[in-house]
Amino acid sequence: MFHTEDGGYRALLMRCTHKGVELRVTGDRLECSAHGSAFASTGAVLEGPASSPLRVLPAVERDGKVFISLKA
Ligand code: FES
């Protein structure tokens, strides 16, 4: 989960869109250690072989807690 420029939150599904490997956070990037794809904190592809962005999950803060929607 990342803070957004407007003070909100952005949650991303941490699975590469290429072959589903769990991503690791490196600075402000998300990377696949198996094949090298990299994604920005927006979910956009920075480096392949992945060609599709990460799934962004709606996240809202309410009463000091952050709620993430897992619905499609
Ligand atoms: S699973 Fe996508 S680059 Fe590794």
C-alpha cells in the first residue's frame, strides 16, 4: 500500500501480471525477483516481461483504519 499524492492510499495486488510471482518492494518500485519485471507505485509497468499493470484495489481511511476492498 502506498500513500497517494492527495493524501489517500493506493493498494496494489502484489502478484506479477506476467506469471503471478509475488513481488518485493524495492524503494518505490515493485519487482519480480524471478524474471525482472518492475512496476511503479501506481501499478504501471516499468520493465518487462510483464506488459499489463498491477491490479489496483480501492482503499479508504475511516476512523484511523485503512480498509481495502477485495471485490473485483
Ligand atoms: S512473474 Fe512476472 S516477471 Fe516474474
